Amino acid sequence: MNVRNLERVQELKYRTYEDAKRATSNATKQPIHKIKIFARYDGTYDVVWYKKIETPGQKVVKALEEAVEAQKPVVHGQKSKERKKSPKKAR
């Protein structure tokens, strides 16, 4: 995954990997997309939380995709009268 569409939310430093791993499992406060643990040369670990960045263009594309999905005909859940009849059987 590219980090281009992610923004750092929070960064904390821990002394052991177990503490860092424990901190990642308790991260349910914010809408987090990705959590990474980085090891430093001094033996400590950094935990970085990322959230996804939505540009205005992405919002427009998502709205257009939802509009197209809403206009597609529903096939499942229809009654037999509502389904399209085969032209061969329309005699």
C-alpha cells in the first residue's frame, strides 16, 4: 500500500516491541486505516497511526459510483412477474 494517500495521525515511542504491539491492539478511538511499528537503532519502537485522506475528487467519484449502482435494475428478489421474459417464450 502506498503512503501517498495516508496522513499521520499520531506517533508514540515504546521501549519494547510487546508494549508497542499492545498499543496497536487498543487503537479503536479514531478512524484508523493503518498502524505501523518501526524499530529504531537505539532499541526502541515507534508506533505510527495513519488515516486515509479523501480528496474532493475521490468524493465525487464515490458519489457517481453510488448513483450508477442505484440505477442498475435489481435481478434478485424480484417476483417472477417482474423478471424479463425470454423472447423465445413470449409466444
